[in-house]
Amino acid sequence: MGVTIITKVRLGLFYFWSPSLSAMNKDNIFDLPFMDNVAFPILIGVFAFFALLEFFIVLRPWKAKRLPRWVHNALLSITGLPLARFLLLPVTVYSAYYFGQHNIGILNWVQLPVWLEWTLGLLVLDYAIYIWHRLNHRVPFLWRFHNVHHADTEMDISTAIRFHFGELLMSIPFRLIVIAISGVSPMMLLLFEVIFESATLFHHSNIKLPKWLEGGLVRFIVTPRMHGIHHSIVKDETDSNYSTVLNWWDRLHGTKRLDVKQENIIIGVPAYRENADNKFWMLLIHPFKKQREWKLRNGTIPERREEEKEEVFR
Ligand SMILES: [Zn+2]
């Protein structure tokens, strides 16, 4: 029997779609109808949309052929995405269900209007991802894995799926703690997953939005220009803009930066800019090798010259 959550919420038309909208099947935790029937088709559409736009409105000019990068990024994603679908999602969604059944977690203790409960749940998940992302940069052991994502020498939609499976695996205990404390429901988790993945695809894509549009969006959410600064080879630029969906978390913690023009940004990690560093096999074993310092091969540490700075959005 499916655990239907939407039936409680009654989202208009979606209500009638409820057989495929159940978050999970508690008799088979690998069966996630909402994920497979609704979320995946949406995410494939979002991916295709931004991938197509990258052919027409390019933010940072392409420096190299895209296909070789895409092949290595896609190969890496093949080691990570099945793990996300068949381990990370079932474990976290079932845990949310279990905690709900056993009255564990703040949202399970308090009685709130549905809209408020959902808003808080989604905000908590977005904020938790901000903290997790920041930890990935701060803790050297975690950085070994997250570095694989950052070492991409250009940033486009394929970078959005370039994550080491170790990073996904290690996020599971962190997510379980967040779920246990917050008491978010299985459906909140899955809805957040759609929002989170769509936002990730959007802000990694190399698309040039008109400045008025991006300037408006960047008041609320992470945009391609904003996340481009996070992928810069300049260390203190990488150490900024950690948010995924809403960028209010960066504002809250003073890590939001919008003062670098995209044409002055070199994407990547300075010590890992060779083609050989970015081959699938090297990416896979990267976390287990001795890590190089944050320096270019000629020994210099990339810095931002004052004259290259410019407040991008005003
Ligand atoms: Zn990062």
C-alpha cells in the first residue's frame, strides 16, 4: 500500500493523479512512484531545456570541445546517479516515513497549517544543503570528493551531474540527521529533490540570461553567474556562494558574492586543470590520492586583481 501524502494536501488537479503520486511503497522501499512517474520526467525535461539553451545563449565562451568533457562527466554520473536512486532516496524517504510513524522530529511534534509545515520543511532542507555544501569545502576529507565536481575546467549542465559517488554516500548520514531533527515528510523530501535538482541544473548551465532577468532572480535564487563565481580558480571566490536554491543562506552568513564579471572567471581547481586530471578514471580515484595544493602548475596562487572586480548586479 502506498503512503500517499498528496491526498492530504489536495493540490487541485494533482489530487486525481494520486495513484502515481505516492511518495513510497512501504512494502518495497525501492518503489518510489512519485520519483519515477513525476520527478524524473520533469528533471529530464529541465535538463533538455537548459542543455538546448546552452547552444544559443552562452555565458562563458567555450574554451574546448564539449563532447570529451561530457563523456567523462556522464561516465562519472553513471557511478553516482543509480546510487542516488537506489540507495540515497529509498533510505532517506523510508527514514522520513519511519520518523513520522514514530513521532520523531520537530514537524511531527507541532501542529501547523499545511502550507506553513511545507514551507518550513522545504526551507530547512535547502538550508541543510547549504551547510552540507559548506562542510564539503571546509573539511579536507569531504573536499577530496567535492573537488571532483569543482575540477571541471568549464561549467555547464554536465557539471551538474558530475559528482563523485563518495560525496553522495557521505551525504546520507548527514541527511538522516536533518530528517530526524526536522521531521520532514517523505513527500517533502521528494518535492525538494525536484526543486533542488532543477536549481542545480539551472545554475550550472552556461546560459546567458539578460541582466535584468538574472539581476531580478539573484535577489532570491542562485543564478548561473552567481554559481560561476563559486567555481572560480580564485580560492576566496570558490569559498563563497554555497547556496543551492535560495541564496538567502549566503546572505545570512555573509558568503554571497556578486562582484566578479564572468569574463574574468577561470573555472576549475588550479592544481587540476590538465586533461589527464579530468578523465573518468582519474576522477574516480581522485579522492584516494594525495591532494595537491591550491596552486597552478607553475606554482602561482590565482588571485583577483582589484580592477577585475565589478559589482555585477545593482
Ligand atoms: Zn562547491
